[in-house]
Amino acid sequence: MTTRRLAGVLTTVLLGLVLSGCGATTINHVLADPSRYADKEVTVGGRVVKSASVLGRGAYQIDDGSGTLWVVTKRGAPREGAKVSVKGRVRDVMNLGDLIPLPPEVRSGLVLIETSHKAD
């Protein structure tokens, strides 16, 4: 293999590795700088650690190893243990107290309003 061809192959491989890391955001990044992601569409992935669905709507918590984040969906939530990639908008949840019974982890904090998810 010529030097020029080897350089081209290495460049292609490195570019592929760099681009494969684009698109997904870690949960830790979202939690560490919520104003940067507020009301913006992001993609996160991880394992579902908690899940609940009622009448076709649901909420589930995902863990990517860097942190956990609650996801609210208008569709049924994936089962616990499923590995998913989720796209949605980050929203700051105001403390609703006793008006709406929310899990303690969500009463005041961030949630992701799902626009789509897929199983990995």
C-alpha cells in the first residue's frame, strides 16, 4: 500500500470515529449545564432503570453511566432494562408540590420531553 493511500485510509477511519461520537450528549453534560440545553433538542442514550405507563402515556428514567434523567413520553414507556436512544427537548420542571404527584427525583429538576426513541 502506498503512503498516500495509507494516509487516505487513516484519515477516513479517524473522521468516521470523530463523527460517530457526534449527535449524542451525555446526561452529565445536560445536568451540569442545564441552561445550555434548556428547550433545545438533544439525543441521549442509556438503560431504562425505572418505567411507568398509563393509558398510552408514560415516563421512564434512563442511566448512561454519567447520570440519570427522566423522560416523559406521549407513547408507552420502554420496559426497565431496555437500552434506548432518546431524542427530545430538555425542560426544567417547576416544583408542583401536591398538585401533580411526581416522583421525588423529578419534583424540581430537568426532564426530557421525548419526540422519539428507539431501542439499541
